[in-house]
Amino acid sequence: MTKADIVNEISKKTGIEKVTVQKTVEAFMETVKESLISNQNVYLRGFGSFIVKKRAQKKARNISKNTTIVIPEHYIPAFRPSKKFVSKVKENVKV
């Protein structure tokens, strides 16, 4: 599902114009990005959390040059779904 699909679905379900829904979705995503950049997690009850994870320093190998490099510790954005959300997906998704 793409951002355009999400906008279309929300527009159908609410009756709000697509342009307004698109602006709202874009504003939501921008707000989440800005919060994570400023190291503030975003919690959405019943859905999940957008969090900043710390990756520890580690050694990696460049196989083609046969050298070892050190990857410094860094932070990455991540999503952690709520338990309720995970259980609903487990119940309903059949592979």
C-alpha cells in the first residue's frame, strides 16, 4: 500500500477531500520525522511506537579488500507495533 492508496482509503471512509487528507497525512509524517530527529519517541496507543534505537559500535569486514572496519555507534528510526496490533495481524494473516 502506498501513500496515495492510504489517502484514497481515508478519503473514501471519511468523505473528506483527497487534497485535505493528503496534507494531513504529509503533516503527520513530517511531525513524526521531526520528533524522531529531536530524539523524541512517538507513541500511538493501540497502534505502536515510532522510536529511536541506538546501534552499538561493531566491527565489519570488507570481503573484497580483506580488511576490517569499525562502524561507530549510531541511531536509527524504528517502529514497534503494540501487542494488540501484533495479535490482530497474527490472527488474520494467513500465508
